[in-house]
Amino acid sequence: MRLTTKGRYAVTAMLDLALHADQRPVSLADIARRQDISLSYLEQLFARLRRSELVTSVRGPGGGYLLAVTPAEVSVARVIDAVDESVDATRCQGLADCQGGRTCLTHHLWSELSAEIHGFLDGVTLGDLINRQEVRSIAARQRQQFAGDTIAIDTP
């Protein structure tokens, strides 16, 4: 089974947004720094997430992104689907042309596994994840590290 970088990064970025958007819009630059994801890659992902109505953008100074719905309404599978990613355990991407254009012996087994994984991810929401202690601990560490990266300039 393989979930590509696109799906992993989309889930990571959406979780970061859910953790930080409680008071103000979150900039993609902040997400990029905290999660070590390319800003241009995040821009591509968030364009898809916006089209799927998972996020809204706020323009201007202090702008950024907000969740369009509550974290409890956003399943991990919904995020993955929004960026046109699939969770697929087959070698044929579910096309049933595994063996020279025909279905292989184990195609249906791997297809069923893919459906189970998608079902599992559909049952996990961003709200579930932000309530996990380990997620909160990691987010606190990242915030502290991010705050430590800020340069203070003394003015006379």
C-alpha cells in the first residue's frame, strides 16, 4: 500500500491548520516552516483543498487560510480525496489490468484492503487527531521551535 507525498502533506498541512486557526487565518508560509513542506507545493495543495470547500482563504495583511468546516467534520479520507490522491493497495491502481490487461489472482484481495483503509481513514477526523495528546505535544514543540526561529531586532 502506498500513499504518496501529496496525500501525506495534505493531511499534515490540514492538521496544522486545524491546530492553529482558532484565532486567526494561518499563512501557508507558517505551515511550510513548521512542517518543512515546500511553500509552492502547499499552494498547489491548498488550491485543491479550496476547490473542495475544505478551506477558505483570507486576503490581505494577516491573511491566510481557515478551515471551511469544523475539524470534526473533516475526515482524513476527505482530505486525501480532495487532492486527488488514492489509497490503493493494488499494483494496477484499481483498474483490474494487473496481468497483461487482465485481473490477477489477488486483485480483489488488494481492492478490498484499499476499501478497508479508506473506510478507516474516513472514520478519523481532524478533530480526533487534534485531541490526541501526542499530536498536541508535537504541535507545542513545533510552535516553540518556530517561535525560537523568529529574529528579534532591537531598535534604539
